[in-house]
Amino acid sequence: MKEFVVYTLARLGLFVVAWVLIVLGYVLVVGDTTAVPMLWPFLAAVVVSSIASVYLLRRQREQFAAVVERRASAASRRFEASLSKEDHPED
């Protein structure tokens, strides 16, 4: 499922970029590289990358959703066909 991998890697990349920018911003503002907190930049990067992904990864998300929909429809058709065979066994 190529679309899943592409979307997941893009989300991860957005998170890493957001985290690096937030940590660099903290270092530039505070000026102390030894006491960089870990939790708050992580949480801020989660929020920023989540919001950014809504806008920046719309196309990848729609492609992934289309693949999932096609697979779900095919599975549903196969399931209905198997139910139909059970209801009308050929003797």
C-alpha cells in the first residue's frame, strides 16, 4: 500500500521539521543549548504538524482514502458473492 507509506512518511517528516524548528527557536530565544526541554517542544511539534498536515497533505490523504475505499468495496463485493453462493448452492 504505497499511499499509506507515502502519507505516513510525509506526516513523520512534517513532525520532524516542526520539532527541529521549535527546538531551534527555543535555542535562539533562550540561548542555552544544555537545558532544552523535551516534552513541550515534542507536544508543540505534534500540534503544529497535525494542523499543517490537514492543509499540506490533503492530496496524499485523499489518495490513501481512495485506495482504502476501493479495497473495502472489493471486499464487500466478495463477501456478498460468497453469501449469495451460500444462499443458492448449486447441486
